[in-house]
Amino acid sequence: MAEVVAVIASTHHPFYYRASTATGEDRPPFADAWVRKVEAFRETLTRARPDVLVMVGSDHFHQLWLDNMPQFLVGKAPFYDANFYNEEREFGLPRMFFTGQEDLSSYILREGIDAGFDLAFSNELRIDHSITCPIITLRPQNDLPIVPIYTNIFAPPLPRPSRFVQLGRMIRQLVESWPSDQRVAIIGTGHLSLELGGPRQFGPHGPDPEFDRKAVEWISTGDIEGCLSEVTLDSLHLPGNATHGFMDFMLMMGVAGEGRKADYVDTYDLFHTMEAYFTWYPGGRP
Amino acid sequence: MSKYLLNKFLFTVDRDPELVERYREEPRATVEWWESEYANRILGSHTGESSTWLRFDDVEREALAAHDYPKLFELGAHPFLTLTLFIAMFERDYPPLGFQTEYAQRLSHMKLPYPDIAT
């Protein structure tokens, strides 16, 4: 059976690429420290020597639209193009190209549907920065096949937080039962407190540092129960109007497991957001 | 009232570089053209299978024609779509992060709970 060699949860900051590649006067003052943190985080994936990456993210109204909106969708394609015109325009992100691990996509779809998750699928999926950002930060050589999994954290009605945790648990079980000898890393990205297009956006910190502190505590200690007892679809409006992206972190807590402390935790307080980086090694630290 | 149609306008304009510039320069004419020619297109279908029933109400049409993004927020347009498109149109006229900061300030009268964005 396949082995889950690393579980990684991260924020996805679309400005990292531009900040980390800027030089001279264009290079922001926070870039060097940010690059150091990201490179240390990258090492936690490198050390696990994965063969395949399962990538959990959320389309930001790029390919998925309100006339046909899936709650949870698995890409099943031999290849994926990536990044969209408006991400090149606003964030300076490059066009990218991925190979798909199509047999694992098929397995997750078949077994996931049979296990009670009516997963949508896509045979031609252009993926966006929720998945390309962690490739840029964690695997910039982009040399591994992927299975993209999208969640709807964006267009209400949304699934409830507990459903994200359940999906995370199921993804973990399915990867571990996949008849293969591949080493799989499961990587998901979301947000802590975040406001976009509202009065609290682009402040000197994330919009709710207290929420961020609690969120980092929940994630780093694997406190799924505590997190679920406080976080609801309604409560997530309070820390910032885009904070529902935190549910992708909850999904990754489900992947990592109840009570499972993260083996690596780091944060970086930036303007606009708190960046947060977590790695678990289910089989022990490599 | 159609939050869906407001979002559809923002979504379809934002992804088309030519339409972004057209909406920046001629907002009223672009909104009128879009409502008559584009609003009823089903995006995955050819134009012979368009919808027949989608239209803005007067308040929505005016908010778009006036580039009135605080009003779009009040009407429940998706804040991510509004922000992304308006950054594309107007960030260039400001110092770095200047437009985003002014945007937040112009919405500072909005208190929780924000308008419902469910469509």
C-alpha cells in the first residue's frame, strides 16, 4: 500500500513569488526573512522524499463558477495547466504545467464515492494559486505528479467545518489503502483570518490576531475537537470575510489526525495576513 | 435583485483583458452593452442556448455604471470578485497598496454582519 510520508498545511500567499524574486528597490523589506522561513519549510517536504503530491486547495472563481459549483472536486487528468490571466496580472504568477497522478485520482473518486462522499470530478482542470503557491514554496522544481482536490470555501452555501474534517480523514484513509508502493505527501492550503474586499483588508496584520493565535494552537496540537467546538460557518465571518478558507486547514487536521501534534510549526506575521506552516510525519520524523 | 448577475458581470469582465480596459474607460456603456449582449449567455454553452430572463435592477445597474464598489458590497456582490476587478482597473493610479487602503477606508462604515453574499 502507499505510504503517507508527510502531511503539510500552509497558507498560500500569492505575493510570495513576486516578493521572493524581486531585486533591488523592488524587493520588499520583509522578503529575505520570508524566503528563509519558506526554505526551512520546504526542507520538511524534501526530507520526506515523496513520489506523489495530493494537493488540496480552492478555486477562486477561475474555472469553477456559480452556474455549476461543486462542493468537493477531484481532478482526474493526465496533465494540468495552471494559473490564470488575472493571477499573472495581479500577483505576477507564472504559467505552470503539471503531470497528473491519474490512477490515484481514479482511486480516490471511486473509493470516495463508495465511502459516502459524492465527489465531483474534472477531466480538464486549470488549477490556480491555491495549488501553485505551495508548489512554488515547497517544490519549486515542480517535478512530481499531483492529484488536485478542490473544496468550496468561497461560494455559499458551503459545506460545514465538520465535513472538511471528515473529507480529510477519508483522504488519509484512501491514500493509505491505495494499492501502490508510492510515497505520498498530502498538502493543503488555506487561510487564517483574512479579509478581502472589505473594510478590514490590507491592514498591518491579519484582521484578527487573536483568532490566528487560537488557530495556530488548534492546528499545531491537532485539537480537532476544540476547533470544531468553536468554529462554525457563522463564526468564521467574525475574524474576516474570507476566513472560511480556514476550513482547508481543518481538512488537513483531519488528514493529520485527532490529537496529532505537528512535527514542524512556523508562522510569519505579515501585513494583511499571518502566514502559517505546519508539517506532520505520520511514520515518524525522517 | 440578482447578486448572481452582479457576480457574473464582475467575473466575465475580470477575466477578459479587453473588457477590463473597456469597463475602466467607459463604465456606463460597457454595462449597457454587457446587459444586452452578455448577461444571458450560459458560459459553457453556445449563444443559441442562452438564457432569456436575466437582467439587472436599476440599483444594480447604476452601481456598476458608477464604479460604486461600496454599493456593490452593500448589495452582496462577492467581495473577492469586486476587489480583484477594481484592483485591475485602478491600482495603477495609486502608490503601492494605496488603492487597497482607500478601498478599505471607503467601506469603513460597514459593520458586522456584512451583507449576505449567498446567491
